Amino acid sequence: MKLGSSHKPPKFVITLAIALFIVAFLGVTSLSIALESEKAGSKNRKVMLDRFFQLTGIEKTAHQMDARLFGDRLEQSQFPPGQIMMLKNMMNRVYEPEEWLQSIRHRMLANYQPQYMRALSKWYQSPLGKKIVRAEMKDLSEGMTEEKKVFLDQLKYYPPKENRLELAERLETTVGMTNHTMDTFLMFVRVLYPFHSKWKGQPVRKVSRNIRDDNFDLEREYFLQSFLYKFRYLSDKELSQYVNFATSSAGKWFYRSYFRGSRDALEQTSVKVQRLMDLIQGEMEAENGKSDLLKEIAPPGQRYIFARMRDPFIPLVDPQEGLIQPAEKDESKMEFRKFADELKNLPLIPMEVYRNIKNTDPRLYADLEHYGGLFSREEKIASMGESDYFDTVNKYKALIQKANETKPSMILTPIQTDYESLKLVGVIWKNNETIALIETGDNKGHSVKEGDLLGPNFGVVETITNDQMLILEQTRDYRGNILSNKKQLEFINEAPEEG
């Protein structure tokens, strides 16, 4: 072959190259279609769930569910009426229906089963399904009526048929209302734990365990009786069909997701209640023992107990309750200190990354929100056993690591680098907008405006003036707190010196 002569590749090479290009193109196209399909599928699932929530009355329940639903159970507890009123007032302040619905939605989407969803929708649209929903909604809206009290009293003397009681037991076991209600009740116990001298010296987890053990059977009996009352107009055949549905694979999936989501929402509500209490305490410290918020929430007889002080206008001895004294400092927080180092070592998540996760990965965002709320409650963490604690920390670490692994995809410009390699070399104004001129270490220029990301920690350009830029860096810690740090990039005039 002569030097410089043309050399054409064989035809099979050209054919192979074209084939490989087509395969690659189709692969990218298929991936794009798959991603779009997945995105559309996720949206359709949310729409289907919203319709399902309306069909089953879940949405209506969310907007009716406040502390009134637990009033009957609290009134049978050892808490005095004033403290029950205080708890109801706090719950009414912090409870958000949409957050509760979102927690359930998240749980159902996390393990979405389309065949179960179709079966559930079909069943709840059936005549019997609609009848069940009407019975649930009627019982929810009416609460404890005189008719219900009479019915429950009569059960003591006229017990139900054995087969009907057996159906109610199967339903309660599947639905799990007793466990859910006990979790809610124990949340109230943890709130009031520091203010009761009868629990003095006992760890909060021991108090909670003892209360659960002492009340679980009574609660379960109450719900069995409530089921019998609520569905008293169902025939044995209809009740049996409902129980068969509830214990089916689709039914179990639904109730498991529903109550796990409710438990997540309860944890978030508990965090809000604790923050509300901290806010009241802060007001009292700042206002020399006064708090307008406390006056709105707690009745006069409980305000100073709540604040661990004595109300000078209320007698020390109550005719019904006897001597009421606030407990000393909650010792459960002392236990928490042994976990502090482990928690503080959890890495921070830049807030820009966190906001991006909210839009791109709702499931990861919801999990981070859940654990952030959990770890913001010292008493909740302190009440865990050692094994549960370290398992929870490891799960949280994995979530935080996953969140921070998304950072590289958000590094879109060369100015998201170390501040040492960035120079502010000028400022211009264009269309009433201030634009900074930045030079990077490779001597290339870049224009920057307010709101752009800059620096290695996903800082946001906050202001640009004639001689400097202010960059706000925000991060989220393991408790969900937002930490702020400001960086400053100054204009440096590097004109040569006269000499």
C-alpha cells in the first residue's frame, strides 16, 4: 500500500458501526421512555390514591380527626380533666390533616401493589363496601352517644353470639386499632411525664411499658365492643364478608400501610407538641414567668403545674385530686447523653440538596423528615433499647449518605468550587440586574447573579454590591434543624503598583 493512498473500511465494519449506533440510540430512547413512563406512573398512582382516600372516607377522617377522638380514652385515664383539656388544645394546634394524609400516601406508595389497589377500589365501590364506609363515618362523626353507651352496657348482661364475637376479634387483630390507640395514648403520657410526681424516679420507657401492659386488654375489649356497635346493622353474612376482605392479601396490605403511615404522622405530631412546649418554656424564661401561649392552651388550674411552678391563686390541695406537685427534672434526658456523640457525627445535608430531593425523590425526603423528627425528641431516643437505637442510627446514616450522594449531579457550573480559587473581578448592571464577574483558577470568567449556586457547599448568592458578594450556606443537621453560615467574596483590585 502506498503512503498517502486512501483506505476504505470493509463494508461489514460500516454495517456493524451503523448497527451499534442504532442499538445505542434505541437504548437511550428506551431509557428515556421508561423514565417518562415511571414518572407518569408515579403521578397516576398518587391520583388513584387520592380518589381512594375519598372513596373510603380516609380524607374526611383526616379532617375530622383531632383530640376529640381520644377524649373518651383520656377521660378513663388517670389524668385530671384540666390536663386532658390542655392535651386537646395542644393537639388542635399542631395537628395537620394534609400531613397525616401524606404520611399514609407515602407508606402506600413505598410498597405499591397495583393488583391490591384494584381489588380495594372494586370492593369499596361495592354495595357492602359503601355500607361499611357509611357505618365508619357515622360512628366517627357521632362519637360516644347515649345510644352507644347503652349498647356497651347491655353487652355486659347480654353478650354477643360466639361467631359474631369471633368475627370482631379477627377484624380487630387485622386492623390493629388497639395498638394504634395505645401508641397515641402513650404519646400523651410522654408529654405529661415530667409533671407527675407519681412517676418520679422511673424511666419514661418503663412507665410507658407498664401503662401499655395494664391497659392493653381493656382497650382491646373496648374496640371489640365498638366494632359490634358500629356494625350492628350488618348481617352475620355481611360481617363475615367484610372480615374476609380485611384478612385478604389486599386488605392486610392496606391496613398495614394505613397504620404505619398513621404512626409516622403521630411521631411528627409528637415532635410538634414537644416544640410547642419548648416554645412556652422559652416565652416564660423571656417574659419572667409569663406566657400568652400557655394561657391559651392550659386552663388556670394546670398552667403552673405545666411550668413546674405553683399558681398562687389556686389552693395546694384539690378536693378530688389531693396534693398536686410537679415532678422534678425529667431524668430521661440524662440517659440521652450517652448517645450524643454518635448523633452529632451524622453528616450534614446542604439545604439546596435537601430541597432538590423533595422534588426528585419524595420517598427519600419523607424518610429523612421522619427520622429528623424522631431524633429531635431526646426522650424518644432515650427510651429505645440499645439494639433498636443503633439499628435506627444505622438506617438514618444510610439515608443521609444516600442524600449526600446526589450532590455530584447538582454540581453544574465551574464556580461550585473552593472559594480560594474564585476571584470577584468586577460588577456590571444589566436590565436593572446586578451581575458579578467571577474568575476561576483556570483564568476563565463567569457571570453570576443573585440566587446562583456558588462555592463547594451549595451556597446561594444572596447579595451583590459594588465591592463584595454575600453567599448563604445552609445545611440540615440530624435533628432537622437548619444551620446557616455566610461567606463573603470581596472585590480585589489587582492593578500593578507604581514603581
